[in-house]
Amino acid sequence: MKRANVLAAVLALAGVAAMLSGCSRPDGDDKTAEAPKAGEPEKAGVTLDAATQERIGMSLETPAPAQWQPVLRVTGRAANPLTFIAAATDYETAQTAAVASQSELARTEKLVAQDNASSRALEAARAAAARDALALEAARAKFTADWGARLAAQTNAAAFAAQWQSGELALARLFLPPGYFPKPTPTAATLYIFSQESNGIPAELADDLSIDPATQAETLLFSVKQPLPADAALVADLQTGGETQSGVVVPAASVLRYEGRGWVYVQSESNQFVRVEIPLDRLTAGGWFVAGNLSATNRIVVTGAQTVLSAELSGSGFNTGQRD
């Protein structure tokens, strides 16, 4: 009888324990941390004490407040002055030949009127004048298509080429997306030499060029008052108008590229740093423009960010100034 009572008590205690265990974690309560959404900081962060920050040469900056005017990002190429000189030479040669043949025709007509030249000489002069006039029209059309009507009307191409070669100015071709014909045509742009994205170069519209009939892509010719490496690949922001946005400019040196996205480390506490994703679609002369994810009160890591990322990915941290 006593054994039966003891067994009943043990079973009762086991039932209570099972009930308590079932209540400790409700159904659907998953304790696994969710992955951060785009623009939100990583949850874990990295801890670095003051000694470690000094050892890795960490520096922090506050992003500068800025305004963003919507732009269109396009690609382009710096024009080659030697190509321009060759085209201008062909064009001016055609002009010279046309002027000379017209003068010869006028002279021959006077000689014929004075019975000092034959009708055959007159026919030859007319044929030469017509041939050179057609050659000039072809040369003008080609030069205009390649370099624009304004440069085609340039009366001293040699002087323009001399300015170009001396580094006083340069030209850049910017390629618009196929089928995109903005009205009005953008008159200002900021150029960036490929792989040198932190150095923005202001540019002004020089002329509209022809539209490629196969791709329906328009090319714009922009001028800058400084030298450009001949044939260098470019990216450019064309000012297209639209509502101005407020945000901050993040220095390019602080941006990390990881998993195909852009990140910066933000100081959350004196020794704590969290990773924040930022969009890399608005490049300025001072860095990347960011609206919404950061503010001018944040402190971001500029020097040492790559070291912090390595520590986070390895899971070691730098809590004591040494790797665990």
C-alpha cells in the first residue's frame, strides 16, 4: 500500500514538471535572431576597447548634412584629342579644296568669257567644283555627327585643339539609355573617372550628338575645364530636375563592400560598433549620399572599418585588445 502511494506521488510530480516545461516556451516563440532588414544595423555588433581602437588606428567622423538633387547615372568616355585633330584636319581639308575649286571655276568662267579658255576647261572646272562641294557636305555631316554642330561651326579648330592638348579643357561623350530622350536636355553633369569615384568633375553641355538608329541611344558631348585621360572610361550624374532630398554624405573611405552591398560601421556606444547597410546609388564629390539610414549625429568608422569587419566575420571580437 505504501509503495502504491509513493508511485502515485512520483507520477503526479512528473505531470507537474511536464506542465511547467510546456509553459516555459509558447508555440511559435522562436528565439533565433532575425536577419536585419536593409538599412537596419546588424544586431550583434563588435566591441573594441580604447586600447584596441588606438592600436588599429581607428578614426571616426560625423557624416556631413547634404541636399540631393535627383540625377541620372550614365556611362561615358573621355574624347581623344588626336581623334579630334584627325577629324578636324579632314574637315578643313575638304573646306580648303571646295574654296579652291570654286575660285578656279570663277577664274575659268572669266577666261572663257574673254575667249582665253576652252569650253572643255570650263566643264572640268565645274566638275571639280561640284565634286569638292559634295565632298565638303559629306565631311561636314560626318564631323557634325561626331563632334556636334557647334564645333562644326568653329572657325579655328587648330586653336581649339591646342587648348585641348595643353590641358585647359577636355571633352567627354556621355551615353544615354536607349530610348531615353530627356526634355529639356540636361545642361550640367558631374563626371567621375572610373575607379576614381571620389573626385567629381563638373561639366557643361557642349552639344547634342546623333542618335544611334540601331540602339536608339543618344550621345551628349560635355566639356570640362581641366584635362581628362584620353579614352578613359567615365561614369556621370546628369542633373534631371526633381524634388530635392535631405540626408548626409558618407566618406567613400568608410564604405565597405560585402555580399554585393554597401556597409558602414556606426558607433553605438564608446566601445560598441554596429554595421549598417547603405545604398550605393548616389555618388557625390565627397562620398555617398544617404537619406534615412544615417543622420548627422552618427559617428562612423572611416579608418579601420575593414579590420572591424574581419573581427565580426571571424566572431572573435577585440574585447580585451587581443584576439580571443
